[in-house]
Amino acid sequence: MSTFGLRSGDGMSDPFDLRTAALVTVDAAGLIESWSREAELLLGHAPSDVAGKPLSAVFQGPDALVAMVEGRLTADHWEGRIWAGHHDGHQVELGLRLRALPAPEGGGGWLLALCSAAALHRWELGQAALRGLLISSPVGVALFDTDLRCEWRNEALAAMDGSPRSAPAVRPTAPHAGERQAGQALAVGEVVSSVEHLAPPPGTPGQSIMEQPLRVRMSLPLRARTGTPLGVCQVVVDFTDRDQRRRRLVLLNEAGERIGTTLDLERTVGELTEVLVPQVADFAAVDLLDGAGPADDIPAGSGKVHGTLYRAAHLSVRADHPEVVVEVGLPARYPPQSPQSRCLATGRTVRDAVVSASTDWLAVDPLRRETLVRIGVHSHMVVPLRARGVTAGVITLLRWEHPDAFDEDDQLLVEELAARAAVCVDNARRFAREHNAALALQTSLLPQVLPDLTAVEVAYRYLPADTQAGVGGDWFDVIPLSGARVALVVGDVVGHGLHAAASMGRLRAAVQTLADMDLSPEELLAHVDDLVLRLAYEAEMASDGLAVIGATCVYAVYDPISRKLCVARAGHPSPALAHLSAPVEILDVPPGPPLGLGGFPFESAEFDVEEGSVIALFTDGLIEASDQDVDTGMERLCFALAHPDRPLEEICDTMIRTVLPDRPRDDVAFLAVRTRGVDCDRVAAWDIPSAPSAVAQTRSDVMAQLTRWNLQDIAFTTELIISELVTNAIRHAHGPVTLRLIHDRSLICEVSDGSNTSPRMRRAHSSDEGGRGLFLVAQLAKRWGTRYTPHGKTIWTEQQLPEQDRNVSGQR
């Protein structure tokens, strides 16, 4: 039998190997012809001492050796034990392998291969062990060549696989587990092992995982003496038995792997029932207390039940679920004497080894009694789900096809499973509460109703992340600005959960406040960057440096009069612009750093926008979906924005279908904005000389314009406002003074000058000669304010239009 390349000297190599054995040649007359160096070391005789002497001078052997000398041995080989005289005079027991040496001219001779009796004994013992392992033992053994063809397998493995021992050396089309593992061992050149649970063949009755064959498979790469790969030896040990302790360990191990794979509550309780059926019970139901939490805990032994049970999951060995009385999602009501009520009240397992029509608690529950008796339920057990001192619900187990009743061992097993599952259920419920709270907080902090503006038409989509990722900090906003302009904002706070949602609310409030100051986009982002730095410092001080706050943002201002869009961004994707008569364009906005780094400047870029074009602002969750890279996401975005003349709601729906085929793993905020313009006949502007006499002429020009706009009803208040603002600009400012009236949904008056000094409203005392101008303006106007420009400032006011004219303006 082959020794598969075992090394010399390990007690398993062939002691008669011609490279290591003591060799002696004998002629046909029985005279010694040659004596090897190994023979001299073995017996102490030098070649010159024994050459030409008869074999019997040294060896004393059995009849076979005598017959060889006398020429009476008919076989051409023989193997056995002999005695030989050592040069020192003592006798030595040897192993002998005898081979005939035929000669062409006849006669011939013999070759004797000698070894010590101890070496022969070790080799025979090893060969017996190999034969026992490969042939007689229950351990499966197979030999694969380098092409993964099975060259040989023993009877044990053939019985395990259910295939003939002499399997053809052909590699099948679909490799099984053994061939796959053999290929891995051959590829890595190391031992590869695995544990396997084999499912029953198709069409056979279902088996629990504890009844399925459990095997350990090990593949060992084989190499020649030169190191060349020869193939793989695979050993398979079948551990399948009926040992209850092993079955419990297997089931507990399976439960640890299968229960709690997600933080989804519905999936978690479903995984629990899949572990219990059919391995432990024929039916398993999980009933949870609605809203169970630390405040709703049921103290063990209190005898009180708080909350309402509802059916969270159930599973049966029968597809039609004949034992179901309560459907999933509905309240699960049990009488006070039922095992479920007793389990909740005491916090302990309740086991009914015998269930029949005469069972006490079934007498007051006829529906369950009829159901359980009809299908033949004979054993019933209810186990509490408790974790961290909180009772989350109960597990109900039934048996009718399983012949044995639930016993103490079953109870211990299910209680262990319930303890593990309860932690997973509690984690899922806590996560669900936090997720819902974060989602509610974030939703409340997002715009509830977007303003209806002349400058733009707006549609949006906000998709929170899946429950596994948690709610993020994405937000968007549409902020009316002075001069009929509008600010468009989309941002994203780093992280997920309540902290991200709260941070998002603070940043959105800050952006609204800064936008109301009419800051330029790049200046606004610089202020928000300072705010994020302060928030990060506060979080670092509060959490020992473990909290990290960061955000990205894009801020754009659209002017419907000049039809220009000014954009700045902080680590955020650039907006997309869908032209009416050109391909969709990703705007080339200078890439500012994310908010919270500090010390880096922001830059803005200005773009001409055709009226009717669509601007798309979005968070990175839209273009960085799990199944695509950023470039692919941008391509899909541009495709969805094509044909901007479609309704904005349709564009948003196309965007979600095209770019986000599945539920996003990150929050997605998408803002679609169709631009409008203010007609030139609704804007009037004048350059005002820097002389007090120009105020009267300005009033006259304004009154004439209001008459053309049919706004005589607000002419008086407008005249007072214009007089005050123009007079202050001529008296206190410098540089060119201009006046602009905008007939929008309100009447907007703007007086600009070259000074950057901001006016301040104050209450004048009775003895003061001045100081009442801005106070009067604030009383007459609906809103007023100041915005700074590169060449000075602009003081603006908004006045309420008459109802009829306001309706007409809103319908343009």
C-alpha cells in the first residue's frame, strides 16, 4: 500500500526501500556477491569478510531461505523475519524481503533487502493503522487529483454520500461541497476545514436541524517529495447522533446566528419562531405587549398585567396554520386563568404537559378549546420574554405531531432561547422608538408648507433612510428674500439618529436667520461654518471628545428680475440646471470645504438662468445609492431632469424611480425649482440727484407709476415711505442714490446708496426734532430691512397690496 509520500525516519516509511535498506545479492549457488554499506552498518561485517561465502554463514532463516539456497524456492519473492549473526557474535532479528534476479543466460540470483525487526514492526503497525483508517473506520476518506477528480474513496465516505465506492474519475458540472473545499485547499496550499448541516433530499419528510447530518470536513493538500502538488486528501467525520445535549448546543448556536440579524422588530420575532419550529414545537407564537418599556414593566409576582398583547409572529409545521386563533397584528386576548396571563403575572414559565377539553382555563375560552382539541394538541408551554428587567411579551408553544410532551429539558432550552431573543427584541424596540422619535423630530423641523412665491415654483421629495441606517440629518428650505428674490438651501448633517436630526434643526434655523440678513451665499456659509465649529466644540466638551459634528450645504439665491442665480457650496454636490433648449448642466460651483473644518474661504459663482428652467438641489444620498457610483448617479439625475417643461411633481416622481429604485440607505432630500421672471413693466427704477429738491420730483414720479399700476389705494403711504427713505439717503449717505419699485405680490420699494452705514430705528423723545423717520416707515410697511451690496447698501420695504390687486398678482 502506498504511504503517500511519508518521510524517512518517521516510523511510517517503507523499511525495505532500496534507497535506505541493507542490500545483499546472492548468486544461484547461494554465495554472497555484494554487501552494501547499510548491511555493514546493520550487522558489522565488512564486504571483504563475507564476499564469496555461503549465505548460511551469516543468516539463519526459515525454510524459504533454505529453499532459496538449495534452489527449491518456486516463488520469485518472499517476505518475513530471519536471524543473522552479528560480527560481534550475538544474534540479530531482521526483516527480510527476498526478490529473484533473473539472468538472460539463465541461473540468475537473488536480492535481499534487510532491515531491523524494530523498523519492520513500526512499519507494519503504521500500515495496519492506515488500513484501519482508510478501510475499516467510520471516517470517510477521499483522494482528489489536481483537476479535482475523485480518484478514490473509502466505503465510509461512499455510504455518507450515498454513491458507489468506485465513482468515476470525472469532475461533475456542479461541484458539491467536498469538491469546493478540495479546490480551496489546493489553491491556498493549507488545510481547510468546515462544519456542515446537510438538508434532507427533496421529497423526504422535513427534518429539524438537530436531526440533519452534522459533519466535519477537512481537506489536506498532498505534495510529492519535490514539492509538486499531487492532489488533496479529504477526511469527513459524521457526528450525527441523537445526543440531546449536542442537539441543544446546536440549536442555541443556530439561534445566536439567526435571531437578531437586523434591528427590525417584525423580522426579529419571525426569526425566533423559525428557530423554534419544527425543532422544538409544532407551533410557536410570539405575543408582544404594545408599547412595553421601562415604565410599562410588569413586576414579577405583582399579579397585574399592564398593556395589551398583540400577535407579532407565529409559525406552524402546517402551511394552513389550523391552530391560529389570532392573526398577526391583531390583539391577542387571553382569559385570566390562561397560561399566558399567569406567565405575564408571575414572570415564570407555565407548562401544561396534558391539554384536553377538560383543561380548566380552556373552559372559559371555547374558541381555543375547539381549535386545540380539533387538531389534537396534547402539550402546551408559555415562556416569558424578559430582558433588562422588562417583560416584552410571551412565547406560546404547542405540540401535536411531536409525540412527546414538553418536559423540563425542553423548558430549560426554550427559556435560554427566550432570554437571548428577548435582548434582540428589546434592542429592536429601542431602536424603533429612537428611529420614530428622530423621524418625528426631523419631520417637524423640515418645512411643513413651502411658500408660494412669484420667483419660483417648487416641488420636493424627502425620503428618510431605512430603519437599519437610522434617520439622517438632511434638510431643505425655500426662503423668501427682499427684492422678490428667493434663497434655495439643501444641507446634510453627518451621522444618523436624534443627534443628527437636532443638529439639522439648529443649522436650518441659523441659515434662515442669516438669510434674513441678506448675506451673500459665500458669506452666509462662512457664518454657518463658525456655528458648526462652536457646536462641535460644545459636543466635544460634553462627551469627552467622542462626538463629531459636521455638515455639507449648498446655498443659492435666485433673482427673478435679473434672472441670475448665485450659488456657493460647502462640501456638497453642485446643483443641476435643466435648460429648456440645451442639455442638463451640472453647475460649475467652486468646491468649498465641508462645514466645521474652519479657516477655509468659500466662493460663489453666478449663472444666467432662462425663465422656465428647472434647478435641482439634492443631497449625496440621491447619487450615491448602494448599487451605483457617483458618475452613474449623476447620469441618471440628468436623464430624470430632461424635458423640464413637465410638471415638477412628475419630474420628482421620475427622479425617485430612475435614481432610487430601492429604499435608500441614506436620507435623500431633493428640491426641484422652476424659475420665473418678473416682467419689466412691473419694475420701475430712477436715479435720484443728491439734492433735497429731488425728493419732490421723486414723489411725483412714484405717484405716476402707482397710477399706471392702479395702486392709488396705497399711494399715500408709499409717498410717505419714499419721502423718508430718499431724504435720509440724500442727507446722510453718499454716492449715487437710486430708487426701484417692484410690483409683486406686495409693493417693494428699494432705495440704494453708496454708504455701508446701516440705519437704526429708535424711539424719539418728545423734545427731539428728528429720529422718527424709520419708526414711521416700520409702522407703514409690512416688512423692512437693509441688505449690503458690493457698492453700498439697499434699504427696502414691502407694503401690502389691495386685495383685488394681490389676487391678480398671484395668478400671473
